Amino acid sequence: MNVAAAPRVAVIGGGPAGLMAAETLAAAGATVEVYDAMPNCGRKFLIAGLGGLNLTHGEAFEPFVARYAGRSALLRPMLEAFGAAQLRDWAKGLGIDTFVGSSQRVFPSDLKAAPLLRGWLRRLREAGVRFHLRHRWTGWDDCGALRFDGPDGPVGATPDATVLALGGGSWRRLGSDGRWTAILAARGIDLAALQPSNCGFEAGWTAIMRERTGGQPVKPVAARLAPSQGGNGRFHQGEFILTAVGVEGSLIYALSAELREAINRYGHAELQLDLLPGTALDRLSAKLAVPRGKQSMAKHLHRCGIDGVKAALLRECAPPEAFDDPAQLAATIKCLSVRLFKTRPIDEAISTAGGVRFEALDARLMLQALPGVFCAGEMLDWEAPTGGYLLTACFASGRAAGLGAAEWLAAMTPEGGKR
């Protein structure tokens, strides 16, 4: 490589991680070419923002980083360097003000993703970043050149460094299809299998349940994974939706990693629900123990706050004998077990777990087996709940990969070897 000229970097993937890597590298003086298989960049970013772009989260750093569970320690330095506060400042630099909502989720002031993305792409082009759309990466040729299927046929590229930011395996129609796993696996890269994350689950409802409750919200309610399957015992309050085949929604997404791993280990997951999180067990027991006389069980439960979809859930999942004993019925309402058997298909998931294991990377996010190739974003083996955590880590890891690539390029001699 001739270090007298600006180093050339290919960034493959035009989502938040790839664009942040491109911006970081352009600021470091590299000539950057972004390749994306879709007709425009940031398609998943735009779709995710249709209901209001949840850019990041306003909670304190320690609980924030803890949301990444087993990968918290590895993501910590990236998030310390570019976390929620830095992301909000960065957005402000694009002319996008943000605000913290009642749930501490952070949104652009107009709630829209499109103005932010337009401003960002304009700034990238002004910085000299070039974009090659409808270019699907197909791997490397025998000489080590990148290969793409472009709109006019095969295309090759020989950059000095490459950043891969190809997303996970969900939302195939938006370009995040996981095809890259086969390419990297063929090169011996250590990968964890892609699995659904922030996803729905199937429960095997009866026909009556499928027909009468699909699409209805359950709220307020609290949920947890059964302690017998490794749950920590704490109920989390929120809401979810009953589907024709099972459950989905924000409360389920928050537990999806635990539920999925329980299914992987035990063949099913025991989701435990507190149908009346605002009512103490002893008070509920006392109300249920009041003789109901000629009143139906449905009306008796209604007086206690159980009706509609909650009553349907109780009838579906409670053992029949629970309705004969007020104390047992109260205990069942406060801890109703719903058995889940499988995740919904990966293409329906909001995000994916799995991908390039951190053990395959060095501290700069460079693949140890492929010097000069860096990875960022959701294609790395981490996962997080919805609420801005996914986007924040994509931005942070994209920046880290860009800095890592810039550092690696700066350490190259004119002959192309490391100093």
C-alpha cells in the first residue's frame, strides 16, 4: 500500500453501523466506498422509525450497559466512548434535536427517522464518501478482491481495508438476510448461529383461544421466566399481545433471550404471568373467598379485575381444580404459567442474536483470521432489548470498527507490512 495516498476502505452495509464506520474513516482521511445490496441505505432504520424513531435510552450508564447481559463487558468501552449522550450530541450536529419520553426512551423531536438519515447521507457525501447501491457482496475471489453482484453484472474491489456491517438475519425484505454467514463460515470464522431476538413465541393455543383472542392486548400485566428454568424471580410489568398462535409485544421482547434459551435447553419455556400486578395476593384471596352465591364464576372474576382477555388466558392455562379453591385461584392469577414451545420465525423478529463471536476479533474489531477486515453492528454476537439499546450499540460498534480500521491502516508501512 502506498501510504502517501489516502487509504481506500470498503464499508459493506449501509445501515447505522456501516454509515458510522464510514463517517469515522472519512474523518480520519480515508477514501471510503459504501456498498449496499438495497436500492437505498438505512431501509431497516427507516422502517423501524415509522412509529417514532427510538434512537437511544436516557437511563443511567450502569443499568444501560447491563442491558447487554453477557456481552456487557465487551461493549462497555464502545458505549463509554459513544453512548446515549454522545449519540444525542451527534444527532444535534445534524440539526436533529432529541427529547426523553416518559419511558426514558429518546426520540428525535419530530419522531421521524427520514430527516436524520437524509442529513447524515448528505454530510457523508460532502465528506467524499461514495455509495454503490444494489451491490450485493458475494465474498472474495481467489486473489483476495471483494466481489459484488451489481446492477450491471459482477463488480470487484481491492480496498486497503474492509468494514463488514451486514446486519443480522431478520427483516430479509429490507436486506438483513444473514447470507454473509456462509461466506465467513467458509473462511473459518467462528460464528454463533443466528437466532430470533425481540421476537414472538408460539404457545399452542386451543381453537377457541385462537379464534377469540388473536390481536388483543394484555395489560397491565407482569411477567417472568420461571425460576425453575433459570429466571431471576423478578416480575417485569408491562403489556403484550395475544396472537393466534402465542404471544408477542414489548414485555415479551424484554424476556425473549431468556425464553428462547429456556426453549433451547428444556424444549419449552415457562412464562409466568401476574395478571393483577397491582393487587396483593392476600387481598385477592379475600375477594375471591367471598361467597358468590348464584353469581357465575365469570362475574365473580370480573369483580376481582379478571375479565376479557385475562379471563380467557386464565381459562386456557389454569388447572381446572384451581377454580374450586379461592386460595389456589388467587395464587394462579398471581403466577399463571403459560408454556411456550418455539420462537416465531427469524424473519419476523425485530433483531437477531448470534453472529461473529468476539473471540474471533481483536480489540479493534478486526477478524484475527482476516487481517484488514473489521466487523460491526448486529452481525456481531450480542443482543439487547428494544428501547434504543440496539441502535446505540450499532452506532457505537460502527464507530469502534472505523477507528480500529483507521488505526490499523496508520500502522502499515509503504511496503504493506505492519511496523
